[in-house]
Amino acid sequence: MHVVVAGGAGYIGSIVVRTLLREKYTVTVLDDLSHGNVWSLPKAARFVEGDIADPSAVQLAIHGEAHALMHFAAKIDVAESMRDPALYHSANVDKSLLLLSQIQMARVRYVVFSSTAAVYDPNTLQPLKEDAALEPVSVYGRTKLIVESALTELAKAGSLSYVALRYFNAAGASLEDGLGEAHPHETHLIPLTMRAVTTGSPLTIFGSDYPTPDGTCIRDYIDVRDLASAHLQALRYLERGGVSTAFNVGRGEGTSVRELLAMIEAVAGKPIPQAMGSRRQGDPSSLVADVQNIKRDLGWVARHSLQDTVESAWRWHTRSTSS
Ligand code: UFG
């Protein structure tokens, strides 16, 4: 069974590719390497270097027949999306629609789509259920929601069935696969904190006046290995005839920035150079997932503790900077 993985050279996609290969799927990665890493591609996967909006690249990736599409390819920087909305609508919406029209023509039956917690109105009651108000505050979140809507319409028309996985905060590394978080322009808390420990250049905490117990933002950090298994289980669910829907993927527990830094400090065994800064535009004070639906319908639960996740990230970070 052939799975096309769009954006399969990126942080999450590359770990999902390994998971699919272990489960004996035939995998083709379609990636333009604008954000992905060529070193993350395994020999066992076919690779088509190209744009998801280029019909010939997509058809080359499909290679006659594909069972499923996993779609990770997107721009993911929330702040950048606020500065340049047109870029995000073009990269995340327009290109996705072109990709979906190609896979529809090729009669690809199943789609697993990378969505985000950013589709929700963060001011609603937490933990967030999938049927909570969908009111993105960022352009990034809006672009993901538009693609979810397009998938809903395609599914209603009977073209395909899909699962949208709404990631909370992906974190950690798959040491077994030698893969971890390496974005070209890093904005995420855990890799930036690790960088602060190893370089001595301080991490800025974005805001300490949020309405949370310690004043810093609360997030639901989900291990990337658990995220990868959620993709596999979503595909299996579709193969069993599961109805098209969206699932939250989180641990269902919130951790504040200060709590996370204390954990990283303990794992690293070194102090984190840090400075207090003002709030970052667009950051909600709290985002925590309700994970009952994914547990009930996919049988998926997060297996890795946050401690485990932080340890994997630290080991991967120190290994990659020392080699
Ligand atoms: N933070 C800092 N300092 C930094 C970086 C981050 O204090 O240098 C804080 C942020 O303010 C936030 C928390 O750490 O409170 C987590 O920030 P990240 O940038 O790691 O992650 P986000 O929660 O902003 O982003 C995640 C996903 C996005 C998604 C977004 C939805 O990574 O893809 O949630 O809100 F869009």
C-alpha cells in the first residue's frame, strides 16, 4: 500500500515516514526542501523533490496509484503569518487545494492532514474539545481551518475520507531514527531553550503576566513519537471505514513555560540563561487538549511522559551540536 507523504522531509513528517516504513507501507516523500532536511530522508522511501502545487511533481509522486496522502507541507510560523497573510494563504491554502485536486483525480482514497490547535478560539473553556468554537486568532490557524473545510466538502462529495489531526505542541525526538526538531528558522520554546543552555545566550520568556498560576503561558506538549503513532492509527481508522473527522493530538495536560524550563534545567543539569520579555503577539495564555475522542475512536493514547520528551530532545540536541 502506497502512501504519499507531502512534506515528509520535515520534523514530524520524517518521523512518520519511518513509522510507515516499519509498518511495511510503500512510501513516497514529496518535498521541495524549502523547510525540510535532505538528511532526514530514508533510503527505503522514494523521493520526489517538488512543489505540492506542481501537478507533474504530484503525479510523479503518486506514480500511477496511491492508497493515501499524508499532508504535512505547510508554513508554520504564526508570527510570520500575521506579517504576511498572503504568503500563508498561498502556501497553505492555494497549494493544498491544488494538491487535493490532483489526488482526487488519481482516486487517492484517504487523507491524513496536519492541522493545529490554532484553529480554536483560545478563549473557550479548556481542555478544548473538537467541537469547541473554531475561531482562529492567527492567519496560520485560519489557513489550516480552510483546508479542513475543503476536506470536509470533498468527503461529502464522496471523493475521499480524511482525518485532520489538530496538533498541540509537538516536541522531542526519535533517537532510534536519529531525527529531532531542526527548523531552519527556529521559533519554538524547547529547541531555543536547549540552544540557550549550550550557547549561553539567554532565552527570552515571552510574558509573565498571563492569567495562569505562575503568569507564563500554558501549553500541551505532545511527544513527536506519539504524534507519529497517531498518524498511523488515523490511517488504519480510515482503512477500517472510519468517518471523516478531526482529532486533537495532545497529552491532555498543560505545562507552563516556567515549569518546562525547570524540567529542562534538571535534565540538562545546567542553569538556563534567561531574560524576561514582553508578550509575543498572538500567543494565547493556555492551550490544552481534550483527548477523549482520539482515545475512543483510534485507540490512541500518548505513551511518553513530558520528562521522556524533554530527555529525548536534550539528547538529540546535544548529540547534533557535538557532532
Ligand atoms: N516562548 C517563549 N520564548 C521563546 C519561544 C516561546 O517564552 O523564545 C513561549 C511562547 O510564548 C509560548 C510557549 O513558549 O507560550 C510555546 O511557544 P512555541 O513557539 O514553542 O509554540 P506555540 O505554542 O507558539 O506554537 C504551537 C505550534 C504552532 C501552532 C501554535 C498554535 O508550534 O505550530 O502552537 O497556537 F500554530
